[in-house]
Amino acid sequence: MSAAAKLVQYVVVNGEIAKSWPKGAVIAQCCHAVAAVSHLYAADPDTVEYFKDLDNMHKVVLEAPNVGKLTGLGEALEKDGIKHKVWIEQPENVPTCIALKPYKKEEVHKYVKKFKLLS
């Protein structure tokens, strides 16, 4: 298994928008957050490694039940120095999702294990 294959990128979506916004709009929010975090941490060794094998990227898209849980996740990540991007849609000023830079699962799983897969 390559080093890149051991990395995972988590995206956590605000469940309130996931249930009320059009699917395409929700997907666009995730794309914005992933593009932003990938740009912000482009020089990070795990990010560099992750992009060496584009055909085998591993992403997990989860759902926070509400904006409060999403915001709480962002605060916990910030407090512990976990590199991420909270995407806040403008002009609504609504936190829509959080994308983490690629990490080894064991490094960040404790932050996201309480969230279910987005369905």
C-alpha cells in the first residue's frame, strides 16, 4: 500500500443545508471547501503525498446534524491544531461544511467518528 493510500480527507457537511438546499448546491459547498483546504495546505507533506496518486484519493463525506455541531467540530479542530477549512457561504454567512487536509485516519478519526456518512 502506498503512503498516499493510507491518507484520507474528511469533509463534514452541515446537515441542515444538506436537507434543505438543492443537492448540487451542497456538492458545490464541499468542492469549495476541498479546493480551499487543498490550496491552503498545498505544501503540507501529507497533502503532497495525497496528490501523488490522484486515481486513488480517499475522501469520506460525513454529516453534522446541525450548524452547532459543525461549529463545535471546527472549534475542536482549531484548538488542537488540526488543519482544516470551514467554508462559510456568503452573503448568507452560513457555515456549510468543513474540509480537513488529508491525514492518516488514526490522527483525526476521534474528531469525526460521531458523524454519520452523508446520505
